Amino acid sequence: MPKLALYAHLEAKAGKEAEVEAFLKSALPLAQKEPGTITWYAFSESPGHYGIFDTFDDEAGRQAHLDGPIAKALMAKAEELFSKPPQIHKIGLLATKLK
């Protein structure tokens, strides 16, 4: 069972919604290459509001993700795409149902 997670809340600048969605979709192949990332989801919460949720077995996997190419690209694009900096939350998982 994954023990740790990250949740990032993203608010697109007006008119940048399609670019945010394309950016999030383009990150999937990068997440698939991360051995320490168990699950990775990019989603739309409501118009202009997006999120990323991913899970990890241990802190090393979570930190590798935070230091990896998705996080670097997210921060590099933050000023261009988002109305405020991404809000990233470290989460401890209490229970998980996997298929």
C-alpha cells in the first residue's frame, strides 16, 4: 500500500486553460518513467482549476518526484500558465483501495 502522496492545486490564468491541460497531459510519459511514483493523476477540478495527485511507497520516491522533470517543468511554466504559484501538499495516506 502506498504510504505517501502529493496533491498540487493549480489555477490557470484566464485564457491559458488549454495550455495547462496540454502541459498536464504531456507530463504522463515522464511520470511513467519514475520508478518511485506508484500512481499519478492529472485532473480538472472545475473550470480553470486543476490538480495533480500521486502516490509513493516511501519518502525517497516522493522526493525524487519533487526533484524530477515534472516538478521542474511545472515551476518553469508557473508564471506563464498559473494565476498564482502551484500549491503543493505533502500527504500521509491512512488507507488505500487498489484494484
